[in-house]
Amino acid sequence: MDTRLSPPRFPLLVLLCAVCALSGTRSPVAAAGRSCADTRQVYAEKGYSTGTAPLTQISGEHLRLCPQDYTCCSSQMEETLALQSERDFIKAIEENSQFLLTTFTQRHRRFDEFFRELIELSEKSMNQMFTKTYGRLFTQNAHVFQELFVELRRYYSGGSVSLSEVLSDFWSRLVERVFSLVNPQYQFSEDYLECVSKHAEQLQPFGDVPRRLRVQVSRAFIAARALSQGLATGRDIVNKATKLTADSECVRGLMRQWYCPLCRGMPSLRPCHSLCLNVMKGCLANQGDLDTEWNNFIDALYQVSEKLEGPFNMELAADSISVKVSEAIMHMQENSVSISTKVFQGCGSPRPAPGRSKRSPKESGGNRRPFRTYSPEEKPTTAAGTNLDRLVTELKERLRPMRGFWVSLPHTICNDEKMAADVTNEDRCWNGQTRGRYLPDVTGDGLVSQINNPEVEVDIARPDVRTRQLIMELRVVTNKLRHAQSGQDMDFMDSEEGSGSAGGDQGERYNDDWPGYGPYSPPYNKPPRSPASNPAKPPRVRERNGSKWNKNNSHGRIQSATSQLSFSLVPLLSLPFMVTVATMWR
């Protein structure tokens, strides 16, 4: 063969080396002998043995995740670093979500302690006030008041309790006892007292107080329970959403961006910012789908907390229970003549009590101190460490930055200088293959947007089941919070439609209930009582067919409840007109 026709080979080799140099890629001849000292040092600092780490770069044909160029990583090193990349990813998620978890955990604990203590203080205040005012007669009937607070606690704690039923039952029990006390010269049977309580709504012995207390207590307790449950749900959802494992495609992307530079002998090289975003959006695609419902949830929490420091103030509601109950008793005592007249007409004439006479003035307790409520400037501070206004203000400050958390999480992680290069360093970062600019576009947020993700292959046709469950949990709790903003309890909306605990806001406010909010009294429809709505509570053991209200009594004074309401009242001069509560009880 004539060698004169063959082109010279040496100049071609020189040209190849020149092209490699210009393109930033080392030639195989140059790469094969480069030291792996830096890679070995970093690998050792992470706590791994360098027994399998090459001293100089070797051919990368064995690599499965990193580019199969000359490398400082053995197969075992690549596998180890892939696992490390997953641990780094999970740690980054936990660290960046710690603010959420801490806020929900601490705020739930503080609000829960505060609300429970308000109920405790309210009961203690009533016991002290009524014991001092009424003495032994209160202690003999204390179980009526104790049961009220037992049920209020049970409702707040999440029990299947209807607030309207609780309060209605309380007033029914109370009217029986107060009626007996304002008429000590008579002896009343169980059936007779049942007749009195059965028609208490028609008699209105306590005036408008039961309605006003129900509106105030129901709205405050519904909002307090909804907020407490909402904070607990937020804590649980953050826990579930951040306890994740990276699938194989996510691990591949994590490894390629964080540790393939190490295998290439460039351990200090950080991934390009856009490369990091694409990897994170692919790995967190399902979390990104939480965004819409998450924002709705945060907004609902914020709005309920505002209600609690405004018209649904739990402090004022809890503090007013004893005052309003006392006001109701005073109203019944002051109107005892007309109320007793109606009862005697409707339920029949009672039997005189044997050996009983009117009480003497000496038995009256004339040193009763007037009842009072706290002014807005004098709100009590409990052992929880602060009052409600301060708790709500602190919560709202922490809720604001939570909006958009899940879609901003990839940006939060990639903005960390330890995780990715700065956006201004686009030409001297790791682009997935070598040092240089990252060219692909950054994908959108959520699962569907990952269809063209160049770094992580995501199956958009298979949504994550756990994420769908979290979305449903968010929708349920958000719905409860939104109803609570209107004073509605979703658990009892069917049985209490139109009542204060389920009938909507409707602007129903009172000067003595809501300081700073103008008086407004819209038409009110009393809800029907439905004891069956609270199956957890034992029914009152009493015969309900013994009422004489709709029967002709021995005097033939009334034919029906309707005719009774229009019956002209005749003052009974034989009944003492007692004008103070102390006189009534003592």
C-alpha cells in the first residue's frame, strides 16, 4: 500500500485536543490520570470509607446515574451517594417545613390550654358567685350548673354534643328548681314540674336571656372548637405531607444534580439554579397539588381567628355565663307572680306544702353584691400566659407566610447556597453533564405540569393516593371553619337549622354581648327541640305524658295552651312578690 496517499495522523490528534479544550471537555488521555484526592476527602468527611474510592479517575462505563465519563466514583460509591442524596432531600423538606409544624403544634397547644381554662374559670366564677349569694340552696342544686359545664367541655373536646340542646336542657332544669323556690308554700310533683319545663318557651320565665346566652355561647364555642381542630389538622397534614420517600426517578435526579459533580472530581461545583428547580418540582409534584386547598385552609383559619377576637369572643362568652344566668334568675323572681299565675292556669293548682309558711324577712340575704362583667379593657389573663387578643394576633402573623408554601418549597430549597448555585452564576454551575449554562426551561407547579420535566420522569396519570387524601382532609376542615365563621356547626346543621349555633351570622348582636358592635335584633325563630340529635347524652328519666297543660284542670280555667296565652291575669295577692334574688334563694 502506498503510504503517500494516507493523511498525516499527528495533526488530526492535535486538532482533536484543541477542540476538546475549547469545548470544556477533558480529553480521555488527560482525564484518565487526574487525581481524585478532593472527591475522596469529601466522601470521607461524610463518614464513608474510601476503600473503594479510586485514587485517580477511571472509565465511567459502570455508572448508572451519572454521565459515563471518566469518574472518581466506583459503583458502590454511586449507590451510596444516591442514598445520601435522598437523605439530604428529606432533611431539606423537614428543615424548611419546621416553621409550619412548630407553629401549628405550639399554637394548638396554647389555644387549647387557653380555651379550657376559660371554661374552668367560668365555672369557678359561677360557683363562687352563687355560693356567696345563695349559700346552701345553691350547693343543693349545684349539679344543674355542673352538668352544664360538663357538656360545654365535652362539646369543645369534640364530643357529639348539640349546644342548643345543652342550653335548652339547662334552662329546663333550672326553671323547675327556681319555680319551686319562688313558691315554697306549695308542693310540686315530678309531673307538675315537667309541665312547667315543657312549656318554658311559651312562658319565657327567664325573659330574653336564654336566647342571648345561646347566641353568644354557641358562636364563641363553635369558633373556638373549629379553630382548635383546624390547628390540630394543620399539624397532622404537615406531618403527613413531609413524611415522604423519593421514588427511583426522583433519586436519579437528586443524585445527578448533587453528587455527580463529586464523581467528576468537582465536589465544590453546585447545580445550576434552574436544574435544581426542575428536580425539586419533579420530586415534589404531588405536594404542589396541595396549594389551592392549602391556601383556602390558611385563609379560613385566619378568618375564624379574627371572629374570635371580634364578635365571637370566647373570653366574653365564657365570662358572661354566670352573669346571664343570674340575670335570668332575677328576671324570673321579679316576675314570679305573673309566671306562677300562668303556670297554675296551665298545669293546675298545686297542693299546699304541709307545715310551710311564708319566709320571714330575717331569712332574706340582703347583703348580695351586685354582679358584674369585665369591661373590654379589663379582660382576664389566664395561666395560659396571655389573653385572647394577643394569641390571635400572634397566630395571624404566623399564618400569613404560610400561603403558597407547597409551590414555593422548591424555590426555598434551591435558594439555599448549599443546595444550588446562585441565579447570577448561570455559566459556572453544574448543568447535569458538566460545568456550564443550564438551557432547559423550568417546568410549572403540580403533577400535570411535570409532563415535560427534563430531569425527573413523572407519571402524571397516577396521582398519589395519600396526597388526594390530604386534599380531602383540607377541604373538610376548611368547610368546617367557613361554617364556623357564620356561627354554624356542620355536625348539627340538620337538627339546629335556624338556631344560633347553626343559623348563620345574620348580624345578631347585642350591646352587652359584643362591646363595640351596635345593637341589632333581627327576627328570631326558635328552633324545635330534638333530643334525638344527641344520642350520647342519657335522656331525662321522667314521664312526659303527665302534663296537664292541654287538659281541663279541676277548676276548668283553661282548655288549651292557646287559650291559656290569652287568659287575663289575676294577681294572686297570696303570693309574696319577692324583688331580690337573695330573697328568692334564701
